[in-house]
Amino acid sequence: PLMTLLATLSLGLVIREAVLIFYPRGADPKPFPAMLPGGLFEVGGVVIRYENLIILAIGGASMLLVDLIIRRTRLGASIRAVAQDPEAAQMMGVDLDRTVDFTFFLGSALAAVAGILNGLYYSEIHFIMGIMGGIIGFSAAAIGGLGNVYGAILGGLLFGVLQTLAAAFIPRGSEFRDVVAFAVVMVFMVFRPTGLLGEKTVERA
């Protein structure tokens, strides 16, 4: 699964670059319509915007929904079974094609939600905006433990903390915050490749 994920990310980069060759202006930012109520309020000296709260709520609800599907439904059990051993799952009566199709549908739907929320937050979209987000998302999932929804949430929070600390305490850190965060992730993965909440798997002959 990990190699498949890495291959998918790599193929996505190749496709994006190929499209940019034929449509070089595709990377130019395009305005995204404001669909959320404006306004802000202050709590303890911290200014919070209403649209940011709504974006956070939608993102959190999406993650909880995915977790419920994966852990509490028959289809979710099929997804977990296929992820662990497709042949064994098929022998136990799991419809392999249906499960894979639904998994792709669910992943595409989540990507669409993420793209919309990203556009709402930055008020613009562009062709290659998902590259860095995808890399950060993969890094966050790797920190928390691939395959664990709550691990991905924890990994995302930790990655954001690393970026903030780098920007605050390192000279010119705002320019290199991503570099520092990714460097820490690489070191972390050397010593704990399964992530914080990931489970070790044992291959049996």
C-alpha cells in the first residue's frame, strides 16, 4: 500500500507537469467565490474569523465521517480487509471490484472537499495548488501512522506546530519553515517508521 501511494503521488506530479507544458498559464491563480459568511470575533486577544471556524468544522466532520465508515460499516470492514490482503478478502466473499471502486470514490470526494475548503480559505485556486498540500498531508499521515484517521489529525497538528516554531524562533524561519518541518519528519520516520499511532505489522511466510 505504501509503494502504491508513493507511485500515485509521483504519477500525479508527472501528469501535472505534462499538462503545464501544453497549458503553461494553468498555474495562474484564479479567484474563488466567497461562499461563507464574513466577520470575526476575539477570544483572549486572538482574532478568529467565522469562515475559518466553518472550514475547520467541515474538515473535522469529514474526517469523523470517514472514520465511521471505515470502522463501523460493513463496507468499511471490506476496505480494511482488502487493504490487508486482497486475495484473502476475496476468498471470504468480499466484492473486490465494488470495494476498490468505492474507495476511489471516497478518496475523490475527500479531495474535492479539500480543494473547495482550500479555495475558500485562500480566496483563490490554481492548477498546482494541491502539490504542497498533498505532500504535507502525506507527511502528516506518516507522522501519525498511515491508515489511522486520528493519527493523521495528530500528525497534521504536529506538522503545523513545527512550521510555526520554525517561523518564530529560527532567523528567517518563515522562508524555511517547510524545510525545517520536512527535515524533522524525515528524522522522525527513521526512528519510528510506523508513526505515533501506527501498528507494527509482521509478515508471515
